[in-house]
Amino acid sequence: MLSLVMGLHWTVIQSAAFVGMVIRYSQTDSLPMALSKTFDGLHPCSVCQWVKKGREADTKDKIPKSEMKQILILVLTPQLIFLPLDFEKLGSHPNSVALQRSLAPPLPPPRFV
């Protein structure tokens, strides 16, 4: 999900298009010339044009940075957790490990033989 939000799918598709373009151009030209045609931006393939339109559509849908700061401030409000004041109530709870851990260790410490 994170990769889709970040737009990494466009990078993967564009990389595959670049590989295809290098292979296609290297069949008629030398490898340096094929690389030059692939990355100069003057010879885009149909996949490259499709990716460009998709990226432009994604940037139009994004929220401006000024609004994003306001949204993040609203979302990142701290949540308060209220604990019971009387820890004796924890002893009657099925999980009394919390009460046992709050007591001091026995003196002298038990020894395993």
C-alpha cells in the first residue's frame, strides 16, 4: 500500500519501459546511441507517455503542503490513557501479573537448586 501511495508503481513501469526501449533501439543502433535515445526525452514510447500522464494526474490529486500541515496537526493529537488509581483492584482481575510485578522481590532472593 505504501508503495502505491508514494508512486513507486510509476517508477517500476517506467523502468520496464526504459529496458524495452534500450532493447528496441539497440537492434538498429549501437548501444551508446540506444541509451542516448532512451534517456534524451525526445523519443518517448507509448508507455512513457502513459506514465507521464499518470504521474501528472497523481500530482493534481495531492493535497498542497500548507493544507497537509493542518491535517497532520489535527490527526496527531495526543490520546490520554487513564489508569485505575487503586491497584488492589488489579489483584482480583484474572491477569494479576501486574500486581505481582509491582511488589518488591522476596528477601532473600529464591535460589534454584
